[in-house]
Amino acid sequence: MPILKRKLRNINVLSVIIAIAIYGAAYVLNDLEVIPAIDFASSGSVILILMALGVLRINYSMLSSVLGATGSIKIIRNANIQSLVFILLIFAAGSNYLISVEAVAFCILLVWISRILVWYFNAVKQLKIDTI
């Protein structure tokens, strides 16, 4: 279990560093007019949400690998059902507020956060079962 937490921490640190580097490179290339114009001031919230989404997706890939390698069919099925319930709840609660790009991006971010939490807790549960 400590290995999983250490790997997730390392992945998070590396992912954030890479996201900041990509943001910095895009900012510099935008100033040099090498890439099409990006208005960082007005698009800041969407950029931040998408950067967070990228970091979360990397976390999910690690958790999915752990659960896929160690998980029983029952735990994986339960994780998928739990994820579906959370996704439906998020969209039901947020459907009236999806009127902007930021709101849609934030809703997608919440979906991935819920999926990661479900898969994390199911992976921890599976790893505890395997060590007993």
C-alpha cells in the first residue's frame, strides 16, 4: 500500500511540473507569435481546469492499471457501477448549470475526480484483501 501512495505522489509531482512547463512554453510561444494567439487572461480558468484534468487522467491511468492487475471481476464491476452512479449524479445536479465552456469543463473535472476516488478506494480495498 505505501508503494501505491508513493507512486501516486511521484506521478502527481511530475505531472504538475510537466503541466507548468507546457503552460510556460505555450505562454512564451504565444508572446513570440509562434503559435496562434491565445488570450491567457480570458481563458485562464479553462486552461487551469484542463491542466488539472490532465493531471487527474494520469492518476486514473495508474489506478486503473493497479485495479486491472490485482482486482477481481467483482471489485472492477462494482467500481464501474459506483462510477456510473456518481457520473449520473454529477450530470443530474449540474445539468442546469452547463451554460459555459468553464462549467462543462468543471463538470468533466468532477466526473474524473469521482472516478479516481472510486477506483482509488476499490484498489486500496483489493490490495488489503491481497495482503491478508
